[in-house]
Amino acid sequence: MSKTIKGFSKLSKSAKIDWLATNFTHDPISFKETLSSYWNSDKVIQQLHDEFIENTISNYYLPYGIAPNFIINGEPLAIPMATEESSVVAAASLVAKFWSTRGGFKAKVLSTEKTGQIHFFYTGAFEDLQSYFESNKQRLLDSTNDLTHNMRKRGGGIQAIQLIDKTNELANYYQLHLSFETIDSMGANFINSCLERIASQFKKEDIEIVMSILSNYVPNCLVRAEVHCPIDELGKDGRAFAEKFNQAVQIAHIEPLRAVTHNKGIMNGIDAVVIATGNDFRAIEAGAHAYASKDGKYRSLTHCSIDDETFRFWIDVPLSLGTVGGLTTSHPLAKLSLKILQNPTAKKLMEIVAVAGLAQNFAAIKALITTGIQKGHMKMHLQNILNQLGATDVEKTQISNLFKETTISHSSVMTALKKLRSMS
């Protein structure tokens, strides 16, 4: 038996599965049945999924839900969310309904600049390098004309190119720093293609090109989402709620240990919409967390204020999103998500995603300062626990009724189920 193999990528799907089943499982039949049970019965769709990545053997499903009742800039929207975490969709839906009667969410794109860099080393005099760059700047830009033609027709393209001296941080290290506008495309392939073309033209003795790549840190591709209302509209004891809520946000602003979990909750909402629309949630995560550290300390992405009897809660977050290209136009559910969202532009999608993050954070803080986070979360998680324990539909109903007003934990549910079964 060999657990290493040459030419795995050249094997058929069935051959890949046979090799895995033989070498890495104790129950090959069950292994194959599980994998095949997640194949799409539509062969065209399955082939599409097989071609998204390499060495595919099955599909990995995430639940796809809807959070209704969002009002964003006066427009009612139902937001699709793809996530495996209990309570995320429910929390977003409850917050959407709450704010729908208090003016809804306001959102605005503040900027849409994306960046890329050509990283290189140069051992000569900086004055010579600067002179070479200035005299060849237009030629470098012109070398991308065939790549940027269509993007320029839509109002995008390369916005600027700069020579950056980083030798004070790393000996002989420089950058060509470029800014881009990619309109409705996320633009990763476009940006990287432009960078590599310019790098190939940027030749001079003693210049050593290391790499050319876009940056997923996009502090100038920024969107703001907010909610606000008079304090007395927050419900009973509105002032006490507002003040405690504000304190919770302030804690996340100054305490990194809290800020990480605080921002993780924001990303629960953001990632779910990003995934549902076929965008790159890993890039969004990296950029958001970098932005949370922009002043040298990791802080909350959301902010809160109480001024003139008005409660205000908002988020500023960098989001590089697209509504054309990539999975957004090839994955059937991503295309469907965009249709549900009324075929938004990239800017509009930025606003929607930022609102989802803000809503999720409002829900989490509200729970933390009132009932505690576990009550609502574990109630939603109850069905997962019962599924893990193999409960029947009848048992699920009985256990759900039993725990309506009782604290839920895995051990308490397991004990209750055992007791129920012993009585039957």
C-alpha cells in the first residue's frame, strides 16, 4: 500500500476516489457512497463544479439562506447568505426587521481604489533609478493598452503609477506602486496582468524584479454603512441600552482580545454574503483585519456614538468586490444571488455586504449586553445537536419543547434525549 502517488491529477475522478478509498479509509464502500451522494444529478452543473478547482472528487455544500426585511437606502432587499454557522441568518433577519421601522440602513461607498505592486531590488544610485522611471513612465503605462482597452471604455483602468523607496526598511528594496479602478469587476486577474506586463518592460541594469502582485489590502476601496435613531426609539430603557451598547463598542476599540471576536462576528455576516455572491471571502477577511490594525493596534471595525439624544452605529470597511467575472458569472447560485439582490453594481454590492456585517454586529452586541450570547445561539444550534445524536422527528419536537425556557448545552440535550428514550 502506497500513500504517495505520481500523476494523481491525471487520474479520472473515479480512479482518484479508488486510490483514496484504498489508502486512506477503513470503509471504502461508505467513503465512496458519501462522496457520490453530494454529486449534482445534473451532469452539466457537476462538470462545472469539477472544473472550478483541481483534483475534484465531490462537492462540499454550505447552507444557503435568506435574510429578509432589509431596507438599504430606502430600498427593500432580501439578502442571500451562505454559511454553516447557526444563528447568523436568524440574527441578521431580526436586526433587519428591527431597523426597518427606524429608518433602515444607510450606506455609501467612500472610495473604490485598488492597488498592485511590482517589488524589486536595485543596487545603484536612487537618482539614476528615479530618472529612469520618470523618463519611461508613459511607456510603461502604454505597454498595457491592449489589456486596459475594455476597462478604460467602462471608465476604469490604471489610475496612477509611483516609484516607492523602501530602502529604509529593507536594503535596496523598491516598489512600483499602481492604483486601479476596476468598475464592476473585482479585478484580480486584470491587475496582475497589467503588473506583469509593466514589470517585463521595466528593465535596467541592477534591477532585480522579485514579484508582481495585487494587494488585498484596499483601504481606499472603502464603504460606510450605518443606522441611527432617537434613543427613545430603541425600546424600553432605551438610554440604558444605548449607553451599554456604546460601552461594548468602546471596549472592542481599545481591547484587541475583545476586538478579534467582535470583528469575527462582523465577518459572519460579511463572509456569508461574499460567498453567496461568488466573491473571494479570504481576500475580504485579510483586508478587513488589516484595516482594523491600520493605526498600529487591532481595533473594532464598528463605531458607536450618542449625540443630542440620537444613537448612531456605523462601520467603515474595505471591500473589493465584483459582480462580473469569476464565480459571479459562472456559479449558478452566485448568479442567482445577484438576481435576488436586483443585479447590483459592484458599488451597490459593497453597500449590501457592509450592511450585513453591521447587522450581524448589532445582533451580537445586543445579545451580549442583554440575554447573553449563548441563549439565542444555542437555541439555533439545538437542531444540530439533535442531528448529531440521531434524534427522530418526534424526538426533535419533544426535546425542542422541553428546552424552550431551559439553558441548552450538548450534555444537557444528550441527557434529556437518553431519558426520553428510556421512557419509551
